[in-house]
Amino acid sequence: MRVPALILAAATAALAAGCGESPPADRGTTVPATGLETVTLAPETVVDEVAFDGNLEALNRSTVASEVNARVTELPFDVGDYVEQGEVIARFRDTSQQARLRAAQAGLDEARARLAEVAETYRRARALYEKELIAKAQLENAVAAYESAKARVSAAEADVRGAQEALEHTVVRAPYSGVVLERHVELGETATVGQPLMTGLSLEHLRAVVDIPQSYIAALREHRSARAILPDGASVPAASLRIPPGADPQTHTFRVLVRLPEGDHGVFPGTLVKIAFVRGETRRLLLPATAVVRRSEVVAVYVVGEDGRVTLRQVRLDEPRADGRLPVLAGVSEGERVALDPIAAGIARAKQAAAR
């Protein structure tokens, strides 16, 4: 009765390794002796990458300041709140601005009424002058009055625009979507022009700061392509790279800025990520991620020999590729067959051990 216990132990260990489902059947072959689905390792031509640690920072981080001298009447958001672009983040008492706007609008209405009156006088004067019923001086007076009235309307419209802008300054809106980091005023305080109100940053516009040794910079300048490997293992292509023209004279490294695509990637400023830079092409053995067994510090795969015997082989792997596959640095060789389903391979290995 030893066989079921060994089988159960192998299956439990494989499940604890966190292995997923096996890849589709067309990516493997069947070994008659074990019934396992495998993949035969063969080198592939892939882009050659070199990875460095990068620290994420917000591309948009700013402090919004007051543009009026007024009392704060509304502060809808606090530290840690997410704010959509255009939402009101502060509102000030606007009594004087409203009064100024009403006065400016009344002045504009008066100027327009005067312009309509003068325009009618000008049209009548022009018609009479064409019939030679009035002197040219009278027409010129009508023209001057008409132009003066138009100028007063323009001035009144400018006053209204100024009053509207002053009123708009009493409502502060978020310049972009992001998170509030600091709130510098409290409800009821009287703010002055230039006084900071809130500090925030955008989580949708991030970039990684990476210090690159000078020996790598030539290849990076040539290819100018990279991807960010996030803490959860996901990979996103870089939207752009900024490589400085010179190195830091103290560290002899180039501080490269790698901008991530716009959007929420589930990471935050200050997060450490891996940035994989393209530096050419190479030939590598690649393993499906689902074929890898991870037990504490041990990383291994199940290798199926020509005789069908299953062995657990420790391997050393590089950073995952963009498609999720893992480059092999050591542990398995070209032509060897690796089981795609670690759980099934563990059970088969236990059966073989019990049969000996």
C-alpha cells in the first residue's frame, strides 16, 4: 500500500509549487512509457536583453496653489483620495467676484444697446448723405459715434471676460486624474494668492529611473527598446526611452528614463521594477512557465529521459520573456524533454520510485 501514499505526496508537493494548467497539446509530444505531455528543448532566436533595477516615479506631480485672496468654503477631497481630472478640489467665497461679473455684464448690455442706437443713426446718415441731403461733416460725426460705440462694446466684453476669469479662480479643479498626497489648507481658512492648496500625483503616467553602466549604453542607444517587468510578473513595453548625452562623472552611469504606457498598471511611485533593455539577438532555450516547479529556494523541472524515466532537475532561469516563457541559463540541455504538467510528472515519478 506504499504506492498511493507516494502518489499523494508527489501530487501535494507539485500543487504547493503553484503550477498552473499545462499548455495546449499541440506544443508537446507523448512519451508512451509515462503518458506525459512534454516539450523537446531546442534553441530559438530571440532578442537579447539585459535587465536592471528601476525605480518608478510619477511623471505628473504638482502642487496646486490659490489664485485669489478668499476664504475656503469647500474641500471635497483629503489625503489618499483619488480625483478625476476636472473635479473640484477647492472652492472659495466668491461674493465680490459675482458682484463684479454682474456689474460687467450690465455694462456690456448698456454698451450693446448704445451701439444699436448709434448704428441706426449711422445708417440713416449714410442714406441721407448718398442723396446729398446732409453735409459730409454730419456723416463723419455719425461714423465717429458708431466706431466709439463699437469700442465701448469691445471694452465691456473684455470686462466681462475678466470678471468671469476672476470667478473661475474661486473654483480649483484637478489638472489631471490622480491621488492627493498632501492637503495644505483647511476648511474656513483664508488663502492668499500663491498659497499651496493640495499636492497630488498621477498613477496613470509613470516612468522608471534606471542607472545603466557605461559598458551597456552603446547597445541601448542602437536599439532603443525596452520593457518593464512588474512585481506581479506582468510585462509592459516601454512607451519611450530618454538616454542622457553624458554619464554621471561620479558613478560613470547613465540615468535612463523609461516611460510606461499610459494607464493603471497596478504599481505605484517608489516601486522597484525590472527594466529589460534590448541589446541584440541571441539563441536561447525557452521553458513554458507552467513547466517550472518552485519549492522554496529551489527552481526545477521534470525531465523525461529516452527510457521514460522522470527525474526532477534543478535549473537556473533568466527573467521571463514578454510571452511569459523563461530562458534557461543552466540545468537542462538542447534535445532534452521537459514535462509540461508538473503535477502529472510528480505522480509518474512517484510510481516509478515505488516500482523499483
